[in-house]
Amino acid sequence: MPATEESWHTGVGLATADLGSCTKHRRVSLSADSGGATMTETTGYSRTGLVLVRNPHLDLMEEDILYHLDLGTKTHNLPAMFGDIKFVCVGGSPNRMRAFAQFMRRELGLAGAGEDVADICAGSDRYAMYRAGPVLSISHGMGIPSISIMLHELIKLLHHAKCRDVTIIRIGTSGGLGIEAGSVVITDMAVDSSFRPRFEQVVLDDVVVRSTELDKDLAEELLTCSRDIPDFPTLIGHTMCTYDFYEGQGRLDGALCSFSSEKKLDYLRRAYEAGVRNIEMESTAFAALCGLCGLKAAVVCVALLDRLQGDQIRASHEVLWEYQQRPQRLIAAFIRKRLGLVRTD
């Protein structure tokens, strides 16, 4: 009998030892800076597996309203709804994340796999959230501000739900760098537009510098899983995160452009030489927030084009749709392997 979400623990029997993760603790150093302080946050490890929040004010609140998710600690029983979540997959598009949840229901053999999935955040028009057994599928919109808002509330949700040993993965699309269109990049390091592994967050009038370290063992595990899916190339490389799609990524086709094609190519070649293999707009914030809160995290994105060859995406809708399935197929294989599920088809 297919396992339902409510009977998932007894139907599959997850092993905490197999899903163990490290919780990270923060160290903060201060340096003087004109107009404020620059703070550097780094991480260390402990073995609790809990999702942590770094906010003492939350303990003083009678209720925590997760406004953009349309959830709350008084209006919803978060431990009952989400306490057994082990995998969280996030991506930009609500439609794509709904499709991923439906795909995971089929992959995990859940009851009602052919049916539509309910949006848990239906009361909000900001984000969409779907569930497939131990997998939560959530949209985050485009860019650092949008994913940051979602992650703050998602991390608090997982904390309030008392989740343990959670793995979180961003799946999405990107512009490739020196790789063929359709290649899947597993990020080993998220870097900024100067190729540095750091994320700068302005907090009041301070600049907080956060590490963008991602879990290397998780990246290698994903790469190993990719070898069972030989019909598209998968590689590990740096991912550059920018603040916009056009000028920040050196595109010549935006409404504004103040640089030459030669300067653009020189910049992208230097990025390639620094180890960058794709470009998107969320990975540094994603890595920083997840790392500080003890979540094992990975970024897996497909390249829709090689930016060294051009700026505009010219592939057909059918080809692009197939490309977008590639990270989903890899993550499904990874989750099935973690859960000890063997394909019968």
C-alpha cells in the first residue's frame, strides 16, 4: 500500500543516523568602519541536528506569525504539520515547485500521486508551499530579497516544528559559463560578483559579512547520484550570485548598458578562471542563512545557455522544460537513495 504523508514514518522507517546533519554555531568578529561596524560571521559545528534561530527576541513573543507563508505558532500546529520533514527543496517558480511536489509524490509512491497537490500557503500570494511525504517544496521568487524573506520564515517554521536532520536544496535555472546548455551544476562554493565566498548583509548601519560555505560532502553525494542519470552532464563548480539579471550579470541586452562587449567577455572569462561555472541570483544569501541556522544545504541548477556565447535564451519552450526537469530528476534520485527506496519500474 502506498505510504501516506501521515503514515510516512511507519511506512518507510527513516533512520536518523543515515540523515544526520551538523548544527553550526556562529562566531562574530568586529572591525571599525566609517559610519558603522563591519562584522564577520563564521560557522562551527555541533552534533544536534536541530534547526536553530539566532534571535533572542523570539523567546519573548507569545505568537510568531509567519506572515508571508500564512502560518503561525498559534493558528497552526507546526510540529504536527511539519515535524517529520527531512528534505526541503526551494525554487523560484510556484508552478515549478508544484510540479516538483507532484513528481516527488510519484517517485516516492505516495497515495494520490496522480492528484493535484494543495498549496499550504494558499492564503498568501507571495510564496507557494507543497508537501510530498518527508519532502517540502517551496517557491522563493527571484533574487536575494525574495529568497531571504522566505528563508527567514521557513527556518523559523522548521525550528518551531522541532524538525531534525533537515537537508535543504535550492533547485533552479542559471546561466552557464564555459559549459554546454543543459548541464547541471552542483555548487561547491557560492561567490559574489568579485568571486569571493561571502555575502554582505546590511543590518541597521552595520555591514555583516557571512560565510557562503556549502556542505562539500552533500555536493559529492549529489555528484555520485548523478552518475546513475547519464543522459545529461553534471559537474561541481562555483556559482556566482548577482543582484540582478542584466547589468549585474554583464548582459548587453538590458534597458541600460554602460560597458562594451569586450569588457563583458573579459569579466566572464575572469569569472571562469576563478572557478565559476554558472550565474544566478540567490545562492550567496541561501548559503549564508542556511549555514548560520544549522541546515545542510546544496544548490543544484541547470544552465540554460553558455554566457560566453551570448546573452539571450533562444532554446524552445520544449527544450527549456526538459532542461528544468534535470535538477528535479537528480534530487529525486538523491532523496530516494537517502530513504533506501529502490525503483521497480
